[in-house]
Amino acid sequence: EFPQAEELIYLNHAAVAPWPARSRDALTAFAQQNVDRGATDYPGWVAVESRLRKRLAELIGAASAEDIALQKSTSEALSVVAWGLEWNAGDNIILCRQEFPSNRIPWESLQSQGVEIRYLDLASAADPEQAYIDLMDRNTRLVSVSSVQYAGGLRTDLVRLGEACKARDVLFCVDAIQSLGALPFDLNECHADFVMADGHKWMLGAEGLALFWVNPEIRERLKLYQYGWHMTREASDFDAPSWHPADNAKRFECGSPNMLGAHVLDASLSLLQEIGMETVSAAVLERSEFLIERIQGSPTLELLSDPTPQRRSGIVTFSHRQIEPTQLHQQLMQQRVICACRGGGVRFSAHFYNDLDHIEQAVLRAEQLK
């Protein structure tokens, strides 16, 4: 399923993942249909999109595929929430300083409305969930977190934090891009009100298509600011004299769907579902454990990620005791170890299919650099 170039060791799934062969085949077949017959097969494309919504609903434990909206990106979905809610001057939102800009900028844009942003510094928080809880007060409207932090891979206890938010009537928003496709996720356990994730990382899809889930009980609290033919109840009646927003999550999809991206992501998720997320997750964590133990035992490398078992994810970040992180990253890339420079070090992010021997080779190459 992953016929990558032999000289390549790809450890960058936390950035942009390579597609499985079946996703390439799905894209090729879709393109050939379009070349040969245009949109003659459009009803079949819609069926693929519907199947994708069902797969995504199953991935997060949503009650219905109708609760899944397809967005262009995590950033777009976060912006739908940030600018869809009604805010009052003095309301506050809690974030951590180490968030990726997608989960920071939409909230910070609300400061012009008098919304206060409260920041948690993960670097100094021995108990991150308690630190979030301690920042809450009667003016806290929302807490937004990443299920897994992008730089160091710290895994958030979503159940504990979600329960605390629910008890305080605080909205809970989860950017799940660094966990969906790699780790189990269950809406019924974490009490999230909003969940979003691009498909191009651990879900092995293409850029430009993201999952967006809103708790159906509060869906209509989000005012709409994008409008078009696709987000109405009357979407199939182009001559309808009046219109109403769809009663399901499609109300957040203003225009034509990304059919190309849907075919790719549907094929990629079919692979993950065939293997089973428990098996995928066990394999991802096995590779992280291997990396953590290997780096901890290295005389030249220093582990930066939290090694605590319950905090582990698919991301392992480390530094070299003698080489500056940017230079280390550049040298590894030159040796065809595909990784990222993040969190003051180099980030490896192995998926379930990465061979342990190849991961060992990547660590050896890092150790041997000067």
C-alpha cells in the first residue's frame, strides 16, 4: 500500500502524509472518469462523498453521518466556530501558548470584540489539564485544545478536560488533526462540542478537505457567515423561490464539494478501517515507544517529548547535543530522512506501516551527524 522510493525514510505524517496506493488509484480512476465522461457519473461521486461522511462519523463516534460537515481545512472549521458564536466583552477563551497558529489566530481575532484570551504555558505545567481548569472562571466561554500538540506530541486527557468543561458549562473545542487516523477518538467520552481535523496527516488523505463536527444540540447557536446553494434544505431545487439553512451539518458547506479530495480520503480511510483503529493505534504507539527508548539511550541525542506512556502519541521530538535543530533537520533531509523542525528540535512522526528497521536507520543517521 505504500510503495515509497527505496532511499526514503518518511517520518513526517504529522505534516503531510504520503497516500496509500489505493488512494492514488481512486484519484486516477476519478480523473479518468472525468476525462472520458465529464460529470456523467456525478451520482456515483455523491455516493462516494456520502460514504466518506459515514466513515468519518465512525472514526470519531458520531451518532450520524449527517452530523459531519466537510470543510476546506481545520482553520476554516475553527473560524466557523470562532465567528459563529455570540461573544460579549469580558468573555474569555483559554488556549495554550504552544498551539499551532490554526488553533490560535481565529480566537485571537476576537480580541477586537473585547474577548480575553487566557494562555496556558505547557512548558511550565506539570498537570496540563488542571492548569486549564485553574484558568477557568465565571466568564470563561470556551476552551480550545489540540488532542495532540503538534510540536512535541503531548497527548491531552480529553476526557478529564471535557468533563471539567461540561461541569462548568464551558464550550469545549478539540483540534484533532494530530490524532485522528493514529489514535482512538470517542465523542461519547470526551464531551467535545466542536471537533475538526484536516485529512492530510494521519488520515492519509489529500490537502483541502477536513472533518467538522458540531454537537447537534448547539449547532444552531453558530450564526452563519458563508452562504451558497449547497448549504440549504433546497439544495437540489435550483428554482426554489426561498431557502432555509439545512437542518444538518451541511449548513456549514456553502458551495460545491471537493469531489477529488473526497475520493482520496474515502480510499485512505477504507485502509484504516480494514486494519482497525485499535491495531493502527497500537502500531503507532509501538513505533513511538521504540523511538523514545532508542533516543533515551543515545549518547548524542536528547528526548524533548514527554515519555510518560499516557502522554505519548505518534510524534517524537528530539535534539542533538552538538548540532543546532535547523542544521540537524537539513542534514537529515539531505540523507532522505523526511521529518520536520519543530519544538526546538527535530520531529519524527511514524505511522503504523513504517518499518522499525527503517526507523532505527533514521536514528543512526541522526547520531552519526557532526
